[in-house]
Amino acid sequence: NYRGCAIGGFYGLLLHKAGHRVRFLVRESPRWEALQKLLLEKGWHLGCSAEPSWEAVMQPKDVPDCFTTDPAKALAGVDYVLVATKRTENMAVHEKLMRHNITCPVVFLQNGINICKPLGEVPYQAIETVVLFNAVNDMEAGKIILTQERSDAKLILDAKQPASAELAEILNNTGVVAKADPEFAAIQSGKLRVNLINAVNALSGMTIEPMMGQAGYRLVLAEIVSEAMAVFNRAGIHPKDARTPYLTGEMYIWLLRAPQWVYHRTLARQVRGRGKGRTSMAQDLIAGRVPTEIDFLNGEIARMGKEYGIPTPANDKIIELIKEAERKNAGSPNIPPDELARQIGASPGHQALSVVLLVGALLVLSVALFVAWL
């Protein structure tokens, strides 16, 4: 693992618990010195907010062997490299791998699409993945928290790569779900659609569950997802949500714009248990780790919009607001829901339209059931 972040730490601790030899490559920094002191005292813990009794632990005595700042030591004789850095660092990671003659499979645990394309031809097997869960790294407690049930913590690997199936089997044996999927491209674009929540969460200053309970933030999310779906449709891309394949993009947008009572009976169930969780972009802004990955999420939608002639004003504004927060580097701007909706141009009129569509859908369903009964 190239850096002990939340997702990399999650898989590293699971593999360590399962008996695999794991080495974390970390940077020399005051932050690492403080973390090292904590780990040597308390160890490193992985917990689950939905399963309080479950835990994976790296004992303090194991820390010196599992962590190093020396790339040569970290990369010597490895079977797999898991890259869990931000995408902004991928070229630097690639150059380090090249210097140390890495030819084993390299797995990128990152958001977005076309992750490895900028790297060009590589001597190792580059495996893109889709991470279908959220985890929070509590540095002060020396603990990573999975903010949903373990059975929902899924990793999808690109089945086109030969090593994907073997790695999926290894990870499945640690107690979480991993799968090499032939529909990887559709799932990856579906995850990008889901990840558009990241910037909204970063701008809100709130944790995920209460943020999604605010109609204004949902309207903003509906607007940027709507633009993404228009871009995907023009590009001939058909996103698939691996967790809820029945939930189409159009239905997702409709539910985001639906009345509060509809939201609480549908989408709210997906974010339940994530009350203390924040998206990775929100965590980066709060911790001052800038730049964020905005260029690879909403920026990808804006780039494709220009390529295919589809306007993306809502995504453009989100990008502008995040980059402004990056420049200030003072954490989240804590923009209230109605103010953010105003700046994005997300109209409350869309909610009224959703009510009309809901009534229409119920009428059609009633007629269909009546005809079936006859």
C-alpha cells in the first residue's frame, strides 16, 4: 500500500488480520511521526459502525515491520501493490514503481474513470477498481471506521485483467466482498455518478446522513447528476449501480427531487448508518489535503460535456466552489443548503414536478393492477 489512508488502511488491516504480510509505505513527515508514536502505543484498529462488536487489530509490536518510509523495503518481493493515494499523485506513484522495477499487479483503489489511461504503457498489470463503500480514518484514535455493514463493503475489479479474479478470491477470504466483473466499465461510470455527492458533502460541512436529509442539498445533487446523465447518454455510456442495479440514473434523479417523505422511504435507507461518515473529498478539505480530486469527478463530467457539446453549468459551479475552498485551505465553506441550491441554479420547482410525476405514476400503477386483477 502506497499510503495508509482510510481505504488503503481498511484493506491492509483486513489482509494483516487474515495472515498476509502487509507493508505500508508512508512519507517522512511530522504527521507520520505523530501517527507512528500513536500506533506504537495503541496499535491500529479497524471497526464497523454497523457492527460494534467486530474489529480487526494490528498490535503495537507489529507496527515496525508493517510500516516503512523506504520504497525499496516496501516494494521488495511484493505480490501485489495497492495504490490508495489521491489520483493527483498517480504519476509520482507510477514513476516510483518504475524506479523499483515493479512488474506485479498494481491495484488502483481510486475514484473516477479512465484511471490508468494517463500512465500510458506500463510493465505491470494495472488493475482499476470500483470501491463501493466509505471509511473514515480517525487519526487521533488510531482507528479506521467502516460506516456501513461489512456485507455492503464491496470492491469491483476490472475482469479484463488476468490477476483480478485471484485477487478477488484473496480479498473475499478476509470477510468482505470482492468481484472481478465483466461489466466493469458500466459499474465504474455508475460509481462516478454516485461520487458526485463528494463535492456537495465537502461544501456542506456536514456528515453524509444529515446532509442528505436536507432537500436543498438533494436538489443540488439532482442537478449535477442530471447533467452527468445527459453527458453519458450522448457518449453512449450506460452507467450501472452495482449496489442497486434496479435504480436507474433517471429514477435516482427523480427520488432526489421527490418530497421529503418519499426520500425517507427510499434513498434514506442507503445512507442510514453513515451519520458520522464524510466523503473523501470532505475529509481532504477538512484536513487541508489540497488539491482534492474534483478534476477527476465533476471535472470529468465537465470535460466530457465540452467534448460532446452538452452544457454542464451546475458541475462547472461546483468545481469553481471547490477550487475556491482549496485556495483558501480553511476547511469546508459550510454553505447552507438553500444558498448552495441558489448558486447552482437548482430550482425548487423540480420538487413540485416530482410530486406531479409521483401522482401520475401511482395512477398508472393503479390502472395496471386493476387490469391485471380483471
